[in-house]
Amino acid sequence: MRHTYVFWLLLILACGWSTHLPAATGYSSQGFDTGAFHLTLTAAPEVVEAGQQVEVTLQLADAYGAPVTDFEIVRGKKVHLTIVREGLDKFTHTFPEPGPQGTMVTGMTFPEGGTYFFHVEFTPRDGSGVTLMAELHVEGTGSAAPPLDPYVPGMVQTSEMLANVGVEAGLVTHRISFVLMDLNEEPVTDLEPFLGAKGHFIALSADGRQYVQAEPVSGDRENAVAFEARFPGPGIYKGWGEFQRAGTVLVVPVVMQID
């Protein structure tokens, strides 16, 4: 069965990432790593409403409260930020540039009310990768997220292309594969490098709190892209394959059951 999903960039990054805005006050949420780092999210105004611009500040700190300012470059970026709404129907993946004090500030407009999860992935200099999460509640009405019913393995159609998606279990990891075609079912032949590879894949547990970063592996065809992912446990996950064509990143969302 072919499933049709139209991806919309529903978080509008209103003014780009800036380190020159004043530190925000008001709503504050903290996400903690069990090791040596934590993430603080603040937003102004204090009450965040759907459809209105808000300043969001993210601050990374070590166990002593000192700002994290020195990063390894991973997949071409210092920091990867994934934002989803609870229910996983809204998604964006961006790359804020930390300021001198490790602070990232931006203006955002949230399209609908709900709770949004911010997953920040980074690698401190000479350290290992860390992913931290914070959350932000947005007031206002919002449509109910569609149920997370698994629909891959199988064919997925977006507004731009088709993807035959496979899920194969290994001893430790799962291989998530995409065979990409245009809407006429012809192989895609114009993939461009994105984050140093033919594509990128992120997945989250159904509750939006467990983050899974997959590593790209070589595909046997020009339009075939595969990823190896280590899931934290069985359950339903939603993932997003990202592929660049003609300078535009196209997203293929997938919902899968991992056993």
C-alpha cells in the first residue's frame, strides 16, 4: 500500500540564528545528561503562543555550570538541533551556531499549540557525542497528531518523490534503507551530498523523548541510501530521512515497529 505524506516546514525560523540578541527570560526548561553536561532552554515572552514570534535561547553547560564553547565538527556542523511537537507530527532539523559563551538564540514562530521537544546533539572537543533534550509548552489550539501506525517497510509518497523503505533487523542494529524515485517511478539520479553523505536519518521513540541518530552506509545503487541505527528498545518509532536535490532538502517521514 502506498501512503501519501506531505512534509511542511512548520517551524518558521523567523530571523536566523543570532548571538547578539539579549538573553531571554521567562519560561525555562532543563534537559540533563546523566554524565557531565546539561541543556537550559529559556523563552521570551514568558507565555509562548502559537502564531506569535518568540525568542528561544539554548545554553549548553558542563557539570560545573561552565558554558560549553569548544566543539568537534560532526557531519559538517557543531550542533544539530531537532525540534518536534508531541505526537511527532511537526518536525524540523537545523544547525544553530553557538556564540562565544556557547549560547544559541533565535526567533521562532510555532504553528500550533502543544509541547515541543528540543533535541540538541553535539560532541565536545576531545569527547564523545552527547544528546540532550528540553521542552517548551506553546499555548493555543492545535490539531490532533495522526496516530503513529507503522507503515514501513513499504512505499512512501511525499509531494516530491517516492521512497521504497526497508527495515532489516541485525544482531545489534537495524538497517533502514531508502530506494528513491520521482513521482513517475523513475530512479532519482540527482542526489547531492547532505551533511557529508547521500542522506541523513533521525528517529524518535513514539513519546518523542528517545533520540536515535543513524549512520549512513553505502548503497549499491545511485538512488539507494541506507542507514544503520541502534534503537534503545522495542516499540514504535518515527523517523525522517533527509535527502538533498537541487539545493533543497526533502524529507521522507516513516513510522516503524522495532522488535
